[in-house]
Amino acid sequence: MGFSDADLAAIWLTLRLAGITTLLLLLIGTPLAWWLAHTRSRWRGPVAAVVALPLVLPPTVLGFYLLLAMGPQGPVGQFTQWLGLDALPFTFWGLVVASVIYSMPFVVQPIQNAIEALGRRPLEVAATLRAGPWDRFWTVVVPLARPGFVTAAILGFAHTVGEFGVVLMIGGNIPGETRVVSVQIYDHVEAMEYAEAHWLAGSMVIFSFLVLLALHATHRHTTHGAMP
Amino acid sequence: MTERIQARLHLRYAGFALDVDLQLPGRGITALFGPSGSGKTTVLRLIAGLERTDDGFVSVNGEVWQDGRHFLPTHKRPLGYVFQEASLFPHLSVRGNLDYGRRRVCSAMDAEALERAVDLLGIAHLLTRRPDGLSGGERQRVAIARALALNPRLLLMDEPLAALDLKRKQEILPYLERLHDELSIPVLYVSHSPEEVARLADHLVFMQHGRALASGPCLELMNRRDLPLGQQEDGESILAARVVEHDAQDHLTRVAFTGGELWLPRHDLCLGHAVRVRIHARDVSLSLTRPGGTSILNILPATVVASSDAGPGQSLVRLDVGGTVLLARITRRSLNALALAPGQHVFAQIKSVALIE
């Protein structure tokens, strides 16, 4: 025996969700991490705290407020209605929005740490060598902070794959739309289908192990950092 | 086009205020010299645009880099900058580092000129290496070549030797001297080492507490007694001279300076080579008549300019030797016995002369 069609659908959905979420997080998280690493604004503390909230909040709390916000009466719901879109709860894109928020700290913090470790000097050097701001970002920040970006992507992806509480709160359990692997496992266990649950759960254990192994490898290969 | 650098800079932050108005020559090496915390590096960073001040004014040989209304960002200023630590990009090879800036400037050195600079700095054998495999001295030479490769209009060097030990310093100084001889662009050189300044600089700005206390030709300032230039506790004179003769038999070299000539132990230098020599004030004695029958080789006619107390029983006499300043440290008893007064003609006997190197 192996994966059923429903299992495969859940796996595919999970990978799609995690992939899209990771991509969006790198796009949103990088400027945010940059700002947090460089700003002297008094908003730095509050913003950093908000970004880190998902680390400490129970997913159900997060999911609850996201549900309210994205519902027809909530501000996000009003906005999507104004745009002429369907309400986000219980849809794939609702999950994407929730996952982006839920996994934000796992992406922002490694990038922020890498940028802070880089310091201003390499950027100043690049500026004296005539590189403009974008040029400096692509030719200095990205290559030198690459371990931070890799870590951020891996953690963001893995954390999204592993989410459960938020998905249940705002996504429900719709096959092919919001039924991700963690929910599918829950369903199997509820239905006493332990063998099926084992297949999926065991795969998750192996996946997580491999992710951590990959992380370890990226850190070992890139232990330089300071400029000589 | 005016051949000069102007910088009017004000900056204020907690516990520090910088306020300078500099008019510097548009060629040669100008040293910004002073104790740490005097604002030397800040001046350099402001000129480079790495630090921002809104009401500043910076112009280099007629080209305005910033005034009250305009501020050219660092990457648009035609400058080269050598940081205290070499700050090479660790993800690029030595060649990659050299090409980083060069690729971004159309007026940069061509391959041939770069090759000459690379040879001059002695880094040709390092081009394929990674920065983390280089010694501190090698890295700093690469950083200097990287800045030169841009063909900048102004080269800024922030204590390029400070992070290096004595041996590495000795390794780089000759290269800097060669640059000085071959380079036509102006260089601003931050240093707190009187040695480096005496050896390299043409012009000197002495800074303290965020202000420029004095600015002028290097030797003139170094020989001034009213500036705390660090090395002059004992009193010494630094003279610019040129090699004019070698005496192979006696193993001596003769150098000429404005106002006279000196013999010193033989150095393997080309005739005509510009050198600087140091004479400690305690090695200079004075006589009213030309001394005869003495073992001392260097005896120069001089005129007393002034004298001042220099510790218990000691006097420092400032002499003029045909336009060059010479300091002599003698006992107060001798000063009185010889009745030395300004305008008096004397003979200065110089016991030892050292080449600065």
C-alpha cells in the first residue's frame, strides 16, 4: 500500500501552498528584514514584536483573528469584496495569506540576522566602487548573505508544511482546496486509519529530518561572514 | 580649473562636534594627522559622502560634490577609498575585486594600466586567489589597487597601514612612496603616525577635537614647535633633500637641501632621488666660530631665530639654515655663555643624520 489519491492531493496542495508562501515571504520579508536591520526608527521595536508574534501565539488565536479579519465583516473581507473577489476564508488563497503571516518570523529573522552580520562596511565599499543601491543589493548583499536567505527559505517552507491549527481555523477541511497533509493525517486518525496515517506521518518525519540536515549543511559550508 | 580641494564640513552628534573649513592642494599627498577621536576619519567619510551633513560644501579641483542644495551620493563621486581594514569582498577573487569598480566606470584604467598598477603594488601573483588566503599586507595592497583601478579624481586613504604590524607596514610603505612619485591625483591620507606623515606627506592638516588646528606644507608644520605633533618631545627637524653624490670609498651619501648639504651613511638610492632626513635636536651643537679639527662631518652656517626653554637647564634653539628650519637642544648655560640672541650667526655641528625610512 502507499498513498491514496486523497493523500497525493493533500501532498500536492501542501507543496503548492508552501512553495507559493515561501516565494511571497522572500519578496515581502527581505525589505522588511532590511528595514529592521538598518532603521533607527522608534517603530523598530513594535514592528519586530508584531513580526515575531506567531512564534509565541497559539495558532488557534492567530487563526481566529485572521478568520474575523478576512470574513465578510472584517477589514480584509471588506477590502476583498471591494475588489470584487470572493471572501478569503475556506479558500486556498486564504491559506496562503494566513501562512505568510504565520511563517513570517521564520523568514524575516534569518535574513535580518544575516544582513546585520554583514554590517555597513561591504555596502560602503561597494558604494565607493560606484555601485548604486540595487547594484549593491544584488552583487554584495545577496551573495554575502546567501546562507541567511537559504535558511529563511528552508525554514519558511518547512514551517508552512507543518502548520495545522491556523489551517483548521480558516481553511477548514476542503479536499483539493484547503486539506493539507497535516489535516489529512488528522482525518486518518479520526477515522482510525492508522496505516494511512503512518504513511503520511512517517513521510513528514523523514521530510523534517532532511530539512534540518540540509540546514546544518548550509551552515557548515558558509561559516565565513566577516570581510577579511 | 582650480587645482584644489575645498571642504567645509560641520557635524554634531553626542559628545562630538566637527567643524572644519579646509583648503587643500589639488595634487600630492595631504595627511590628515591628529590623535584618535580628532575627527580625521569623519572628515574623510564626509568628503566621500558616506556620512551626510546637509550644510556641507565639498569641491574637488573645480567639481562640486555637494553644497547646500545638491548632494552627490557616494557611488556618483569619482573617488577611490581605501579603508583601514582592507575590506575586500570575500566572495570574489582578487581579480574580481579589482574589476568590481573598474567595470562600473567608463573612465577606469584599461587592462594595460591596471597591469602596471598591479605590478607596482606587487600583487600580480595573487590575481586568482581568494581574499581570505592573503596576508594583511597583501589584502591592503589589493585594496589600494582596487581603488586606483577606478582612475579616481581623488584618492582617500583612511589609515591604510594602521591595522598592520610593523613588518607589513614596512612592506607597503615603499609601494605608497612609489605611488606618490607616479600618481598625479591628489591623495588625502589619514594617519596618526608621525613616521608615515614625515615619509609620505607633502601637505599636512593637524586635527584636534574636531577642528583643523593648522594646515600647511608638511615639513613646515612638522618643524613647528607650537603644534603637539607627538614626536617632538625631544625636538627634531625633518628636511626634504635630494641625493647628489655617493662616495663609495668612504661609504657615504651626500644629500642637498634648500640651504645646504649633508653627508650621511651610504644608501643605495639613485642620484636625484627625493628623501627626507631627520635630525634630532640633541644631536646638534652650536659654535660661534667655524670649528676646526673636529670629527663631525656636517657643519652648517646658521642664524638663530629664537630660543625657548625645554626642560630643566635645557634650551631649544630654532635656527635658520638658508631657509630651512633646524632645531638645536643645548644647555641653558651654553645659551648664556654664547650669548645667543635672534639674528646671531652660528655654526651648527650635526652629530648624526638619519634617513627616514
